[in-house]
Amino acid sequence: MNMKTRNLLLSAGMLSILALTACAAATPATAKRPADKVTLTPCPDSPNCVSSQAPADDAQHHMAPLTYLGTAEEARQKLLAVIGAMPRTKIIADENNYIHATFTSLIFRFVDDVEFVIDDSTKQVHFRSASRVGRGDLGVNRQRMEEIASRFAAQ
């Protein structure tokens, strides 16, 4: 490979990385509190989203909701403690039964939005975790929610 071709390939690679990081650094989305206070936006067809409100037969997107005993306020405080202990996390909204947090990846600074709705009538915390950009996420959103569920249950 000659020097000109090598430099051209390196430049193309650097531009690709720059474009990816620019997309990841987009300004935060504003929290969109569910109108009915318990229903979250459905996941898109892409595999970079999980939700406890996805249909149970949608194995790609569905996860079980978190469950709790006690009051909704106790569940909210417990959830905030779990989220707050995780790296590169920011609470965007915390309003009664609704929490919106963002999680930022270490290397490329991709931002994922995670929303929680506490439904005290069923003693469940519903959630939706989704990537802002791209189509795939290498299972990161599911892994994150499994970790949150495990930490929430352990407290």
C-alpha cells in the first residue's frame, strides 16, 4: 500500500470517528413525561431498546418490570440510589412517579435515555432504556437494566 492510499484511509477513519462522537454528543433530549403517568413510549423496531411495557412475546425488547414492597416514595428513593451509584449517569427529571436519566458510554460518549414510571397500584416500576443514535447497541441497554434490576432487588 503506498503512502497516499494509507493517508487517505487514515483520514477517512478519523472522519468516521469524529462523526460518531459528534452524534453521541448531541444535546440531551427533554424528558417526555407520560401523559397517562404510567405508559412509556414503545420501543422502535431496532434492537437498541428494552422496555418492561413491550409485549411479552417480543423477546428482543421485553423485560420484566421491577417490583417492590412498601410505598412508591420508598421505591423512588431506592431507584435513585441505584441509578446514582452507576458511572456517567445524570438525572434529567425526577417528578413524583417518573424518573428520566441518561447514561453516557465511556469511550465514544454515546447517550442512552432511561425512563422509569412507578406504578403504586401494581407495585411495579416500568422502564424503557434506549439508545439515542444508531441501530444496534451490542446489548448494552439490556445489560444495564439487568444490572439495575439486580441492584434494586438487593437493596
